[in-house]
Amino acid sequence: MKHIQNGTSRFVRLALSGALFMGCLAGSAAHANITFQFNYTDPDGTGFRDHIYGPARQAALNTAASTFSSMFASHFSADGTIVLDASTNNQPGALAGAYSYSMNLGTPGFNLGEVVPTKLQAHNDLNGSNADGSVTVNFDMPWALDINSPPTSYSGQYDFYGTLYHEFTHALGFTGGGIAEDGTPLAGTKEAGSWNNFASHIVDRHDAKIIDPNTFALNQDRWDAAAGNSSAGIVGDGLFFDGPNAVAANGGYLVTLYTPSPWEPGSSVSHLDPSYGTLMTPAADTGLQPHDYSAVEIGILKDLGYVSAVPEPETYSMLLAGLAVCGWIARRQQQA
């Protein structure tokens, strides 16, 4: 009995000291956050403005925004206030969607002018007082809106929070930027396009750039061979992401993007291949979904310009002090 009590008390003391130490770390670390604001644009009595269900839907969206912000801040130091137009899109088969609005700067380049990434990374608001992007949810689908009651695979409900984390990440720039099936960019022409940052990292399986980094012209032959041609029934070799951080996280291999045949507008190239089974794959089943980024997704966001969250200098001092305290406690226990 005495031995058990001694062992237990030792565990408690170490656990308490560890909790105190971690509490010091949490209190001293930089805690940059993204703050979301929503403009609810549904007609009165529908969607987010439904007279019965609207308040719960708005509360769930705000909770998803807040918890996503905390998750993102655990990896990255970006901060700013993002304003999204929020509405209902009850298109069959769709769960939700989100994107950043873009400003065509009028010149060729990897300069599409995505409002949300620019606001978070450069603290430059390209859109002034207008909303920065959009988020939509299909409320014809069965959602688990209570964050404290996550859905199971048997519930028949979709994970509202995992789905919204996925969509918010698209708004942050994890997207092909509206490239069409034939390679036409959202702005400009295939010969001199205005592309987003993500598109600058799209390559074929030989690691050859799809878009010339000097002329900003699409290499049509590479695109056709990689993306395929649905109308001709040709399946391509696939498209990949070549950012150095993402490749390192993927074991040195190019990251496979979602390039199905036939092409899926709004989904192709803007997701990871389903084989990764991570937050940014293209489809979700009922039940719980990932609520955090994989190492590959963190690498992609780094390649898109987001900076890793790092402790402030005083945090390192706390770390050293905490290690010294833990060492002192361990020595006392050995002498006891």
C-alpha cells in the first residue's frame, strides 16, 4: 500500500508541475487569430435566415469559424478579419462551398488578387468595405450542428465542422483558382493568364510546370496529357503540386491532386487525391471527418505563403525554465 501511495503521489506532483509548465507556455505564446464575420444573404425565412432553424444554423457557423481559427492558429501566425457572404446552396449532391473573391489586376502573372489570402498575408484589403469571399451550405442535407455531439457513421449525419474547416481552407487559397477543363484561367487568356498562387505549383507527373513561370502561358500539351479530355474520353496522367514544403511532407514525392475523368468544375485540381484521406480531399461521407490538417496540407499552406506559428522569445525562456523545474522535481524524487 505504501509503495502504491508513493507512486501515485509522485505521478500527481509531476502531472501538476507539467500542467503548470504547459499553462505558462500557453499564456506566453503568440496567439494570432483569424476572425470571421458573416453577411447572411438568404431571403427572409430561408436558409440562415429561416425563422425556426436560422438561429441554430448561424450559431453553428460562428462556432465553426471560431474553432477553425483556433486550429489554424496552432499551425500558422496569420491574423485578420475576414468577411464572408453566407448563404444556402441546395444543389443536389453538394454539401458546402467557399471561395475568396478575386481582383483581376489586368496583367499576366501569378497575381489573381485573391482577397482573403492577400488580406491575411499582406494585410492589404483589395476589396475595401465589400465582403472578402463567400460560403454556402446545403441545408437539405442532414447536418450534425452540435459540436458537442459529433456524428457517427451510423447517424446518417454529415460533420458540419469538418466540412466547414475544409471550405474555409479553400477561401484561404487552397484552390486551383477557377481553371476550366481546357486550362483556361479565371482571368486573362491561356497565352497570358492571371493565375493564383496555387496554380504556380501545378505540374505534370514529370515535375514539368503546367504554366510557364516567365510568360505565364499555359502549356496546352502538358495540360491535355495531364488533365485528360473528357469530351474525347481521354484520361490524363494526373496533375500534381510541387511546393517544396508539401513535397518534403510527402516523403519527397510530388503531391497528387484530384484530377478525375470526367472533369469536375470547382472540384478538380482544387483538392488532394482521395487516397490521402485527409481534410482537403474532394468528398465526405456521413460521420466524423478530419478536424485538423495533415503534414502535407500544412506544407501546401506554407508554400502558399502562410507562416508557421512560432513561440515568442519569452516562450523559449519559459521552456528552459520549465525543463529546469522538471529536472529539479525528478532529482528530488530520486533522492526521496
